[in-house]
Amino acid sequence: MIRRVFDFLFSLVAVVLLSPLLVAIAMLIKLDSRGPVFYKSKRIGKEGIPFFMYKFRSMFNNSSGSKITTSDDKRITKIGKILRRWKLDELPNLFNVLRGEMSLVGPRPEVPEYVEKFKERYNSILKVKPGVTGPSQIQYVNESSILTTQSLEEEYSNNMLPDKINLDLEYIKNQSFVHDIKILFKTLKLLMPGGDR
């Protein structure tokens, strides 16, 4: 209950304080390319319940191809590169937190295909609410720069995702409200100009 109240109040205050920035980003996205302001991606949440995670659209509308992207992906718009660089595209995740689908801190929700592939290991992860940030998000804050091979999905599912799962399982084992606060501060520090990225 304490975690849910904190998540709700923190997200509500953040949305109110950041509302001018959210509006500005929305306008820039519309000016930069055609298409909707938001992008929604189907993810698997707590207890295996699917939900749509919201982000600011950072790619050209109706782009096809791999679900895994690199920093030089041609599908990313000009404003999208800036949004991704500073993780501003993920600000709409706060609305998922307000709706109770996500927590501020927790395992990052994955797409159904990868959850199914690692179903046995995800049984423990899906017992907790997914988060906007967490140990795996901090560890792979520059994920799109790390993935550089042609077989992006293979590299991600065979190398990076298993490590993320290990980090998430370790987080769950040591989960606490105090630990979550530390992760939040570490995340904010990473995203600030001059942060160790």
C-alpha cells in the first residue's frame, strides 16, 4: 500500500510539474513527422496480465522491421533521437504508473514473445509489478548503443535479455522501499547532464 501511494503521488506530481515539457515534446513530435504523438507497445505485467505501455513516438509512423533498435536506426526521427538520448520518450510511462499497471521501480516489462521464450524464469518476475526504472534499466541505460550486430533480435534474446532477467531476479530477492528510493535517485543522476553514462 505504501509503495502504491508513493508511486501514485510521485507520478501525479511529476506529470503536473512536467506538463509544459510534455506539451512541448508533443508539439515537436507533430512538427517533426506525421503520425500520433504516442506509441503504445503491448507488454506483459504482473500476474501475466498484458497491458499497453505508452511512450512518446520516436520513430516514423508505421515503421516496420525489428523490434530491437540501435542508436543509428534509420527509422528514428530527428526529435526521436533527442528523446531517446535523454529517455524523454519514456515519460508517458508515468501514466501507466497512475493507472496502476506499472510501478516507478521494478523489472522492465517485456513483450509477449520474450516472456514466452523465458517463461519459466519469468514466473518469478511476473509476481511483482513492472517498473519504469530498475537495476536492468540502469545497467543497460545505453542499450541501443551496445547492440551493434546485424542479428539484433538474436543478440538481444541470447545475450542481453538473460542478463537483464538475472538482474531483475536479484532485485526481487532484495526488494525494499528504501532500495527503490536509491534506484530512483541513481536513475535521475544518470539522466542528468554530466551523468555517468
